[in-house]
Amino acid sequence: MTSTETWTTGRLINWTKDFLAKHGAESPRLDAEVLLAHACGCERIELYTAFHEEPEESVRQTFRELVKQRAEGKPVAYLVGHREFYSLSFFVGPEVLIPRPETEFLVISLLDWIKESYAKEEAIHAIDIGTGSGCIPVSSAKHAANLHWLALDLSHEALEVAEKNAAHHEVIDRIHFERSDGLAAVPAEAAYHFIVSNPPYILSKEIPELPRDVRDFEPHLALDGGEQGTDLIERLIPASAERLLPGGGFLMEVSPQIEPHVRELIQNDGRFEILPTVKDLAKHPRIVRAKRNGN
């Protein structure tokens, strides 16, 4: 950005789009617009009415630094400090996995199950394992006033982010946060209507092959599922069976690659009725569902 020509909003976006594309960004124009809107302190849509205006030098300096970090691979969500999930804005940072659209199918599946099976005034108690940013309990609690959560994570830092999001969206009174390795901190007694998780499910050998912005910046604790992608999952299935009420629901996001194996693990446990897997927008099997045996 050294030309003597005027650096209007439109020119900044177009130059940055080309620059980020050369550095491997998958959505360079969107990245450029989000970063410039953040530097300007405005909504992205407001840029379209300011294409011919010249941002102040302080804004351009902030923008240049953001673009430099994005070109080095840092995710846009970490640079701007938030990401939209289920039509809500969530605070995010390198302490937590960036919420993905695929995980919205877990929330949708859970809310549909609650609507079909429980009265609105009936208190529903659920556990989220590996809550990260808290996007699952927070977004679902916003849409189900009778839903009460125990949100677990091994990371103190992640729990702090999740609590901040719960407070921001005014559902913190229905979410209790606790540090736990899987379900270790939860007594083994049938007390919950639902247990959900978006666990680490990437095969260890595939971590080096992930896109740079994921591999180098997002927490491996939330990504690496071990040799078969099921290290944590293999522990969660029997532990969940012990803590679910009869008829309780078990929902887990997985990769299409390991979905058949996860279904097999659940069936082999013997305490669940396996349900059809929910597919994502790309028609890939994504949300494994099962019901705890019993009436």
C-alpha cells in the first residue's frame, strides 16, 4: 500500500483481496471487508456506502497490521475477536476453537428433540463436553428457556471465554461452567436429559495436513482425536450412558470419515438405541444421535 494514489475504501478492499489471495486465503474479499470494517469500527455493510471515501491514516495503519497477520495465517475470527454462530455473535480467541457452521446442526438437532419430546415448562438438564466458546449451550439456551446446562472443558482459558459469552447473551443463570476431563467431574448417576459434544475428532496424522490457519493457530486440544480420531469419544460413550436418564439423548458432532466407527462404538456399548445420523449442508453425515435405553 505504498502508491501515491488515494486509498479509498474500495481501493483498499480490492488491493487487499488480491494480496490475501496470493497468500492462500480461501475467501480473500470477505476477509478484506471484515478486517476493514473492524478497523473502521463499523458494520461490513456500511463499507458499501463509503467506497469512494478515504479512511483516516490511523484506520489504515490498523488495517495494515490486521492484513499482515491474516497473510501470515492468523484466522480472521481471532483478529476481530468474534464469530457468528446460530445468528449470535460469540467472543473467540486462540483459547477456543472457532465455531463452525457444521456445529449448528448439533444445536438444531437438540432443539428439535426437545420440542418434540418435552413440554415447554419442563426443566431440561444437559451437559456439553468440551464447551470451548460455549456456542452450543449459549445458543440453545437462547432458544429454549427451560434448558439448563453443565458446560465442561479441560481448559480454564476456554471456560473464561464461554462464561463471557453466556453473560453477554444473558443466559449465564442457566449455565454452570466446570473444568473437567471429559465427564470425570460429573458423578456417575442418571440425572441428565441430554449429553452433547463436539469433541476433537481429527486423526493425529491429519493434523499436519490441515489448512495453515487451523493447524498453526487453533488449539490442538480441541482438534486432535488421536490415532483413529476417537480417543475421547471412546471414553465419552460409556460415561454418558451412566449419566443419562432413561430415554435421554446423546448427540455428538463427528467427521464423516469416522461416523461409521462412532456408530459402531455406540451400538457395541449396548445401552443405547442408535438413531439416524443428521447430515450437514454438504450431505455429509455429521451429528451422531442415540437414545439411552429405558422408558
